[in-house]
Amino acid sequence: MKYDFDNIVDRRNTGSLKWDKYAGRDILPMWVADMDFRCPPQVIEALHQHVNHGIFGYSAVQGELIKVVVDRLKLLYDWDVDPHWIVWLPGLVPGLNLACRCTGGEGDEVACFVPAYPPFLIAPKLSRQTLKSVPLSRGDNRFYMDPEKFKQALNSRTKLCVICNPHNPVGREYRAEELKAIVEICLENDIVVCSDEIHCDLILDDINHVPTALLSEEIAQNTITLLAPSKTFNIPGLNCGLAVISNDQIRQKFSRLRRDHLPDCNVLGLIAARAAYQHGEDWRRQLIKYLRRNRDLIAEFIKNEIPLLSMDHIEATYLAWVDVSLLNEADPIRFFENAGVGLSDGRDYEGPGYVRLNFGCPQKVLLQALEKMKQAVAKKIETSVTSVAK
């Protein structure tokens, strides 16, 4: 079956966080990380069947869903996961907070490579801990984790290191040797690793995702892996995710904190997860091809049509990390909103001078946004030239 990712679905006035932010304004929302594509029809059908059943009692994770997840991880990553290692979560962000609480205490530190997804930066504070930001290094037109810089940032109070792979927002898929260099330092310093791999099924280049926990058995015993179907199958509003934790002691503490502080997964989220993982693979493969074309379109458009902007190659995710520092705009978000495009502010990720652009949308919409950005930058250049001439 061929899926139509060019179809434009009107999301205005539907309670969409992404679109309602700009309600009543002529601004294309390209900010928060949900896509403007309908999710797989098999997911929609499964949800319809449950809605028609008409009862929405408390949810329980069914054995078939667990089997589907275990089989999928084996098929895609050759990862043998014991079903007992899985802890179900009402989304990935709660998992970040639990990871902080189950590995450290008040006043301890959480190391995080920045720029990073804003909840990474907030989670330590919510647990009365301190964030230790470790800036990514950049060379050969890509960001990377520098082991020496990481070592220097650590101290005896660092109890957790949060890694995002693929990395939101810079779009890197870290290779095994890169990950190993960092997580072995964590092992040497008794620092637990929380590996956010929510975008792992959205690799755009011809490279394989390597789960952090697969690097070695010792590393697996020191790793909390966070996963979810939400980004891949565009169902983030259904709040369903999972942690894979092979270490019994860490998992038991994590699970206890989950029971004490979090609700169970949404029943519709569990149904959607099962349908997506079980029947959505063909949809996902077609999505990857479409996102790859969008990624290439942005790269070429910015390179050839929008002077003052630049971006590195995006290996994974549907998020472009665009360098706008040459614009010399104190508030680049307002600048582009005035042009009719809503983006995410790099400052919220500890990445000033950048904006994040979500290209998970029909190509026609993406082109409209890029044209608006092009016109805004061209007008700024023209105004600057005129001002200098005077």
C-alpha cells in the first residue's frame, strides 16, 4: 500500500499544541516535534475498534504488546531483551525524571550534552539536583561528543549522564565507537547512563542505529534505555513509552518510583503502540523516504537560496538545526514569526544562534515555510545594504 504524505491535513482548531500556538495568526508552525502526517491507518483502525467497544477502564499491558516490542528490538537491532526488563511509562519525559531520582540524591549532578531537548535541562532541577551541561564539540561540519571535555566536566557528585541518540536537536546518529568512549568513562566513574533513543527508528542515512545497551554486557548493566513509538508513528499525544533496564537493582528502584509518582499508560496509547509496532513497518519505511527528501530539500534550499543561514547534515530525526548566527538578530524566533514561520529557539536547548525546524510535514508546506524565510532574510540584507549606502 502506498501512503500519501503529500496530503495536507488541516489541524487548526483541533486542540493541537503545535498549531494552536499561532491561532488567528498567519504563521506556519514548524516548531514542536510532532509531524503533520496522519498516523498509520492500522493504528487508527485499532483505536476505532476500542472506542466502539465503549469502555475505558484502567489499563493493563497485555502480553502480546510486550512480545511485539521484544520481537521488534530483536529484528531491528539484534537486541535480546528479556520481557521483565521493560518498564512501561506514560511518555518519555517522565522516564527522564525517574532516571534522575533513581540514580542520585539532592545536590547530586546530572551530566548532559548540549544543545539538548529542553526537558533534559529541566529534569535535574525537578529532582533537586544540578545540571552539568557539557557542550558538544563541532568539527568537519558535524557535532560530536568530546571524551576529554566530558571527563573534565565530571566530579564525585555526578551520578547520571543523559545521552540522546539520535541527538535532538543536532540530528546526529552517534556511531558505536563514539558512544563507547563516553559510556566507558561513565563506568569508570560509577555514573549511570540514561540513553534516550526515542528517534532510533528515524535514521535517514544508510547507517544502523546501535543501542547503547548493546555495546557490552557491562555497559548494559549500567544503562537505562528510553524508547517510544510516539515520534516514529506520530502518536505523541497518546503518551506511551517504555524503559529497558537489565540491571535488577536499578530497574526495581525505577519501577518503585514509577508506581509512586506516575499514572499507568493511557489505554489508547497502549493500543496504538501495539498496532504501530505490529503493523506500521511499511508506513515507517515510506515515511523515512519522504523525510529524506524533505531533509535534502532543506539542505539545498538553505545552501542555494538563503544566505546567512547554514545547517549541518542531518543523519536522523525530522528536525533541522539551523545556524542563524550571521543574521545578528537578538530574537531570531520573533524575526521568523514576523515572516510567517514558527520555529524553536536554540536558546531553550542551550544552543544560542540556532533555530530548530521541524520538517515532518507535506513538502508543499515545507516549501512555503522556506520561501517565507528566504524573503525575510533577503529583505534584511536589502535593508542593511540600503542603510550602508546612505
